[in-house]
Amino acid sequence: ARRCRVSRARPPAWAAFATMNRLNKAQKDKVKRFAAVADADEKTALAVLKEVRWDLELGLETYFTSPSSHFASSNVDAAALEKTYGEYRAADDTHDDDIIDAAGIERLCADIGIDPVDPVILNISSKMEAKTMGAYTKEEFFRGMTRMETSDARALKSKIPALRAEMDDPNIFKRVFEYSFDFAKEPNHKSLPLETATAMFKVLLDGRWALVDEWCAFLEKDGSVKAVTRDTWNQTLEFSRQIGEDMSGYDPAGAWPYLIDEFVEHKLEQKS
């Protein structure tokens, strides 16, 4: 009797598995690092990295800032996400728009076990591409939750450790830091009021820069500084990374904003 050959369907993950086996060591390492930083599966990591020709930094940037095309295969339950949005949206008539307001965000933070001023909320907000502090539009909320592959507060709470760990990646932290300037400023304004800027510096840089409190005190010391520009904001992060606590590494000829130059002079005068 002739024996029939039975063709077994390969599992959907087979293609990605086979592709992984064809990668060189450097490419495999990038896939694993991308998956760890982005909290994504290797199939997604592989697709994004191939799209950007294996530029890991660009791939992560693309993943976190591009439209939701990378999440088309997401397992997010749309009905559950709609229900979650309804649980936190503003329920009164004080808002013209359909939004989750500051009170709703505070309830969300309580449900996911974080303080509203925990810097991880800025990472979450950046994934939503939220434009205004204290409010999430429905579009922003759906975009962010889909990117994080979560449909309710319980699922989001389980992601907090990974979202917090992401911020230890220098490139991702820089993205969140620079995003926070626009998130915190008033619409149509070019600068951050000093009070807002110093509060945000402390939220983001506490535990990361030993001089953050001194920097904020310097900005506030005589009332002459009223606002912080985007350039000063962005360069503060670079300064905190490049210049030592004793101002070692500082080049007077460098293109630092004048407030940073004055802060260095202030610190050097204290030493003399």
C-alpha cells in the first residue's frame, strides 16, 4: 500500500524563527535588545529593524513615534479599550471635548499604582503623543494603549516595570525628556514658566543628576529668570550627562545656553 505523506502546517511564528536563524550574531543581539527595551516580541523587533536597515537607535525611535502601523497585529481588545476609556473620561459637562481630564488621570494613576508625578507617567504620555498636560483625548489614549498593547488598567499596571526600565535607556530617556517640554508648556507658548520648568527638572532628573536641586535653586535665586527656553531645557540634559559635579569637562568656548554658563560660573565661584 502506498503511504500518504501528510503535510503539516507550520506554525505562524515559523517564518520569524527561520529568519532569526539566518541572522548574524550582531543582528540577533539587536533583535534581543530591541525586544527588551521596547517590551515587544522578536517578530515585531525583527520587522522594525529590517525596515530601518538595522539601525537600533532609529528603530526604537521609529517604534515609539511612528503611527500605529507597527501595532496592526496587536491583540488589544477594542471593546475592552472603549470600556476602559469610559471609566476614566470626564463625566460632566465642564469640558467641551471628549477627554480624560486631570481627575481621570489621577484615578488611572491610582489604579496602576503610581503617583501622578512619577516620571513613568511621562513615558506613558509620550506613547500617547498627548499634547496637553492634564488631559488625554480619546485618540491619544487609544494610540498609547494600543502601542503598549494594553486594554485596561490591570494590563497597564503589569507593564509599569518595563516602562520604567525603558527610561534607563539613554536614547529613550532623551526622547521622553524632550517630549516633556512640549507636554508641559502652554499652547502657543515658546517657553516654560520657571515654576513649571523647575518642577519638571526635579521630576525627571531627581536621582539622575546630583546637581538638579542646585540648578533649580540657581534659576530661582533672584527672580530674574522668568522662563526656560527649549534650547536651555534640552541642553540641561546634555550638560548633566557631559559635565562633572566639579564642572570638569566644561569648555567656556562651548555653545552652552547663557544660563548654563552662568551656573558654571556660580559653581566655580563657590569653590574659590
